[in-house]
Amino acid sequence: MSELIRLWQLFQPYRGWMLGGFAVALITLLANVALMAVSGWFITAMAVAGAAGVAMNYFAPAALIRASAIGRTAGRYFERLITHEATLRQLAGLRVWFYRHLEPLAPARLMEYHSADLLTRIRADIDALDNLYVRVLVPVLVAITAGLAFFLFTAMFDLGLAQLLLVMLLIAGVALPWAGHRLGKRPGRCIVEIQAELRQAGIDGTQGLSELLIYGAADSHARHLDALSRALVAEQERMSQLTGIAQAATGLTANLTLWGMLWLGIPLVHDGSLAPPQLAMLALFSLATFEAVAPLPMAFQQLESTLTAARRLFAIVDTEPAVPEPTGPAPQPKDSGLVIEGLRFAYPSKSSLNDHSGTGSSADAGIHIDSAQERLTLDGIDLQLPPGRRVAIVGATGSGKTTLFNLLLRFWAPESGSIRLGGIPLEQFPGEDLRSRIALVSQHTHLFDTSIRENLLIAAPDAPQGVLEQACATAQIHDFIAELPDGYDTWVGETGVRLSGGQARRIAIARALLRDAPILLLDEPTEGLDAVTERALMDAVQRLMEGRTVLLITHRPVALAQMDEILVLDHGRVVERGTHTELLKAPIYPRLLGLDLDV
Ligand SMILES: Nc1ncnc2c1ncn2[C@@H]1O[C@H](COP(=O)(O)OP(=O)(O)OP(=O)(O)O)[C@@H](O)[C@H]1O
């Protein structure tokens, strides 16, 4: 129920359209019922007048029938138009609302969700909410308003007939939808969840198809997809059966009402309290009134799917960001120097992550070390990085190097200790402001499925072509781009698959140059490249580092020899520090670089 209230609040900006849709839907229904009722009355009255040989004015009822028919047809058209406009506006608004809440959660909080699951929430779950207005809200309001009008209208002729109609409408409009909701709850929830799981497995399988084929696991993955598909079909069949039963039950109730009206009405005609045309009119009228309640059983049967989708969206929206945004204005640091003191950090345990994926009410902005967690990822890091200084970080895999970058970018908040930029604690900087001062080049730079130009422009949206070319020339990629048939308009493909690792890395360097940030974080920028490409890339990296405060993660001796200081990390602690020459005599550093091996 709370989901419905929250959704209603989100729909507030569109209430004009929603009200318009409701009004037109009501008019359409009333026109249809009037058409049936007047037609019934007219045919019988004409027959009775013909049999009695009396004249009758048929202009007025004929005009009413025509007006109702036109009203019904035009109403249907405008009803679709207005309700769809309202729904599309709601969905567009919901997408923006959801995306605004999603953005601050990246990347820390979103790690606990599969990307396909997030995509499902953004697309399918938001789309599922269109049910609420068109299939639930409008039909319910129309049914209540019209049902009351139908009762009062029938009561003008006979209270007994009106009571019968009311009871039957309540059966079709309340009891059947209630039963549909109860019985549709489980399959409705399962359908949404299995669909999300199926999309997740489908995307996972497509992305990892080569691995599945190489390791002969394609069949077992296909079986998994097949099992999910079967489960989905089974739930959908259950839902369809319920829909069929609900439709049959509504039809039966309507026809029983018709019989009941005749059963109770014929004696009234006999005793003269009801004219024969009035009975015909009321009989057809009662049948037509069921159009008001006919959509309700199915609407309530599908309500659980809609509410499950809403719950999945609210679970994300209610998640607190890993790092709270400061409320004050962006501070002005005196320079681009970084000072790290006593920095300690641990990733939250799985159990505390799961808390955040729930309702979100227990979400906590801070990060707590699970008592069962034995080791901090970073444990007491101290580092002075005055403007223009270059420091390298070296350490075995999993020693916490990338984590340190994540903290500098404020993707996570430290457990204790501090990071200051230009003398100001990092937590005082709004995330966007902080990240505008930092450029990052990593081995996993993401290239978007668009042109080279667009990929460069994300770092400097207003940069003219000349500036792009200059950045690319410094990154030593301009000549290659210029030789391509489409030049800077060349499509790079999904994640940049049409470029080699070295080319993609150079585009990342060009991006960092375009950003022109005073602080530069380099996370193994030459990792995985052959020696020749690496040397060429290092030249580009050297130019990028000029005049910037640099933190570089690397294990390449050539690069390390040029750094002002090197920190050796082991299990989150700095175990050695000094220059390359000094550290060559230390016990761990040469081992990490493979320099201790006798050749
Ligand atoms: N999002 C995360 N949630 C939980 N644990 C994480 C997360 N990211 C990293 N870790 C863990 O933190 C530790 C340090 O990871 P980090 O990526 O900082 O290491 P690294 O030194 O950069 O390693 P590599 O050289 O392999 O990139 C690892 O044990 C890793 O498993």
C-alpha cells in the first residue's frame, strides 16, 4: 500500500492529464451505457406503440442514440489519446527521477547489482508501472463513480432492481478483483522476478559466449536459460488461466444480472409499476453497466506485478550513497596538493550490502567493518603529495592500490584517517567538483559505442576540433585517427572493440589531457601491452604527467625510475618507501618487479 501512496505522489505533476483521462473514460462509459439503455427502450416502445396503433415521437430517442454512439466512438479515441499521454509523461518523469537517484550510487552501491538487473529496473520495471494509471486507477475511479450513478438511476424506477444491480456490480467489481489479486499475487511476483533473472542470464551468456564455448559450458548455460523460460511460461500460464476464469466469471455475473432484472421486473410490469419499454431499457442497461467493472479483475490480478516492479525501484532509490554529498558550496583549495593521513578502509561485508538492497530504511551512509572481517583493505596509509610531485604505488595483486584511487575519487568513504586536497578535507567537496580536478587513466577505461570524437568530448564537451586533435597528437594517436576513412567520426564499437588495447589507452590519455585536471591518477596505463607499444605509450604518459600532481600504479621499472617517491603496499600497509634506486636494495620491492631473479 505504501508503494501506491509513493507512486501517487510521484504522479502529482501529471494530475491534470490524469484527471482528463478519467473524465473522458467516464463520459465514454456513460455514452455506451446510454446507447444500450435508450436502444432497448426505443425498440420496445416502438413495438408497443406499433401494436397499439398509436403515434410516437421517435426523433428525440433517435437523436439520443446517435449522440451516444458518436460520444462513445469519439470518447474511445480521446480516452486512448489522453490516458496514453498521461502514462507516457509519467514514465518519462519516472525515468528521470530514477536516474537522478541512481547516479549518486555509482559505483560503490551499484556493485551489488548486476548490470542487466539495473537495466531491467530502468526499462521493464518502470514500464510495468504504466499499469497503475491506465489499468488500475482510471478503471477503479470510473467504476466507483459510474456504479453509484447506475444505482441511483435504477433506484428511480425501483429500489429492488437497484439493489440487485448494486450487489452484482459489487461481486464483479470488488469480490472478483479481490480474488484475482489474491490468486495473482504469487505468479505476478514470480513473473517480474523470473523475467529479471532471465534477462540477467541472457546478457551474461551473450557477453561470456566465447568462454562458455571454450570451456564447453554453453549447454549447461542453455539448460539454465531453458529452465528459467519454462518457469516463466508456467507462471504466465497460471496468470492466463486466472484471466480466463475472471473474464468468464464477470460475463456470468452480468448475464445473471440480466436474468435477475427480468425475474424481478416482469412482476413489476404486471402490476403496472414499470412500463414494458422501461423493463427492456433496464435489462439492457444492467448488462451494459458491467463494462464499468469488467477491467477490474484483471487489473487487480496484475497489481502485484506492478507493485513488485515499484518495490524493486524503491529499493534502489532508498539506498543511501556510500559517500554523502556535502550540503555547503564547493570549497576553494589553495593548490592541488594531496595529504593522506592514517587512512583506513574496509569494503562492507556482503551482509551489510544486502541490507542496502532491501527497503533501504536501514541504509547507513557510513562504512562499517564486519566483526567477522579480519583485514582492512587499507590500513594506515600516510602520503604527502605536494603540487607537481609524482608518486608511484607498487604492490602485489589485491594489496589495495586501486582501492586507494577509489577513495581519492570519493567513490567510497574512509573508515578513519583523512585525505585533504589543497588543505581541505575531501568530504567537503561535492563529488562532481572533486572529480573535475582529477583525471584518471586506467587499464579499463571505458569507451562508449559511438565515434572517437564523441568519446573524446565526454572529457571536454565544448572542445573544438583543433583542441581534440592537439590532445590526440600529444597522446600519439592523431596520425592513426587521421588515416582512418572516417577520421574522428570512426565508430569504436561496444567498449571500443574496434580499437587495439594500445589505441584505446591512447584515447584515454587524450581524454585526460582534454580534462586538463591538476591531479592525475594512472592505474597501470601500460598493462598488457607489448614492449614497443608500451614504450610509445609511456612517451604520451610522460607528456600527460608534465606539471601535474601524479599518483601512478605500475610495476614497470622504466616508469618507476622517473618517480619522486615510490610506496610499496602489502595487505593495505605501506611496507617500504623511497626512490627507485633506494628501494632496489629493499627486500620486497625488487621481488615485486621481478628484479631479484637470477637470469
Ligand atoms: N567492491 C569491492 N568489494 C569488496 N571487496 C573489494 C572490492 N574491490 C576490491 N575488493 C578487495 O579489496 C582488496 C584490494 O583490491 P584492489 O583492487 O584495491 O587491489 P589492487 O592492489 O588494485 O589489485 P590489482 O593489482 O590486482 O588491481 C582485494 O582483496 C579485493 O578483493
